[in-house]
Amino acid sequence: MLILTNDDVMQVLTMRDCMAALEEAFQDLHTGDAVERPRSHTYTPLEDDRYYLFKSMDGGLKRHRVHAIRMSSDMIQEVEREGTLRREKIPAAEGGNWVGMILLFSMDRLEPLALVQDGYLQRTRVGATSGLAAKYLTPEGVTEAGLVGTGWQAGAQIIALKEALPDLKKVSVYSRNRERREEFCRVNASQVPFALDPVNSSAEAVQGKRLWVLATNALEPVADGNWLLPDSHVNSLQGREMDWATLARADRVIARAPATPTHWAPAGFEPAEMRISAGKGVDTSDRMIMLGSVIAGGFKREPGWVTLFGGSEAGGSAGLGIQFAAVANVVYRRAREAGLGFEVDGKWLRQGFRP
């Protein structure tokens, strides 16, 4: 088994290659050549609005004869910052670090091929998935977009837009902290061929734009769906940052898979993100279509339609195990070729006792 760090992953994984691997995986899910288990969240209440969260998902790809499980061991805190309720991950591991990993298994040999740190791979996977949605769902002629959010995930979103929409000319960028949004635009300007313009409100970022990108950790809406123009597309990382109007106005909601994530916590001690999930109140099931079907050509945009590709709590599934299988497989094979990683003898993973 090969152990790969984030530094190893950064040397071999590009946004373009990640998008290609995911495009293939979603088509396989559409045709029945891939299988996935919905994401599961298990919360243990601690103190001061903090929770221990164990999260996992897994999936397999017959094409590559691999199966992967992604696991994260997190401490989360729900706090109000700059007037918005947010969910933050606390770097509680030794040295001020986080813990998350992907185990990639061989379907033929049964044992793990690799254990991969998931931080950089996860960021790239999220950006690449949104990039695929933008590639297939953005209306023709769109040259400007609005981005709300300037955190860790937002940077990957604009790199993916570069790959997905070569005709894009400008992205207006907003977050509540002026210094942060201006720094985001400065830091990322050299990474993309289009202009990054920091603006003073979410309305200024997205109003008049036919492509919205919402990339925040907010547990309450950051934009007003009544601002949506006909013939528009919205990419959102997680459903709590969207208001009811955005969900209601979407003529088609594109999901990764139909099954929704599960959430587990002691009764009466549920985190706010779990309570907000239960109370969203907009049924999108009759308007839902799977991303794999869109990629395979099973979607035709009608004039004036608003389309929405959402993350968790937006209807349908959030991140999929097959996505981690697809991307970790690319990382593993390229790391092998490059001589990266630390090898663990497979004999320590095999046993003579029947489990």
C-alpha cells in the first residue's frame, strides 16, 4: 500500500485531469458501471456548540476495478461571524492540523492500494465537479459570472471555471470581509485568464449575471433567488447558503445521484446544520436530473430555464464515493510512475482469519 501526502497529490493532480476522471465516473454511474453509498454524518455533541463529526462515503468503479472510502474525523463549531451563522472546522489534531483520508482498494487483490490524505484532493474534486456542471449547463454566450465566497473552496471554483468556460471574461467576487475579497482577487489573478473584480455586496456580484457561483460555509442564504435572470445557471456548494427562492425558481435541479446524505445525532442535541437541513421545505424531486445523464446528452435546456447544481442539502446527493475512487486512482497511478509516496508492505494488511 502506498501512503500519499497532500504534497504528493499536488505534484500529480491537475484540475483538467480531475475533471476528466470525474466526467468518466459520472457517465459510469449513469450506465450502471459504478456504484456508490450516500455520505453519512455522525455527530457527537461536545461543548460550546462544538461537535465531533465522523463523515464517510464509498463507491466503486468497475472500469478501473477499484473501490474507495473517504473518511474524515472532524471537530466542527457553529458560530456567527460578520453577521452570518457559519460552520467551521477546528484544526484540533496535534500541531493544529485536520484529519481526513481516502483508502483506495483493488477489487481483484482485495487489499488497499493506497492511503491518500484528502485535503488537496477534496478541494480539487469539489472544484472539478462544479466545473463539469458549469461546462454542460451554463447558457451559451455567458462571459461574466458572480462568485460569493473567498475561502479555501472558492479558489478551486475559479480554476475549474477556467477549464470549463474558455470564453469567460470576468468574475465579480464578494465576501463580507473587504480585505479578504481583495486579497483573493490579487492572489488568484495570475491563475486565470479572466478578470477578478472585488465588489461590495452579493447583489453587486450576482445581479445581472447568468452564472452564479456560491462557495461559502454559511448556514443561511447569501444571495436572493429573486435576482435570478431567465436563462441562468447557479452552482452552489451547499444548500444552506441558498434561499428558498433560488430552489423554487430552478426549472431543473442537477444532482450527483438521487440518494441524499444521512445525518445522525442524539435526539435533542442536533447541530444547527442538521436542523436547517430538516426545515428547508422545498421539494425538488420532480425537477431533478442526474449529472451523469447531463454529461451523456440526456438534457436539453429550454429557453428561459434556470438550472441549479447544488451541493449537500440542495436535493439529491452531495459528494460521492465514486468521485474519490476516480480521482484517487489517477493520483495513485501517477504517484507510482513518479516514485512518490511511502510503501507499506501488503503483508500487514492480509490475514489468515476469516473476518
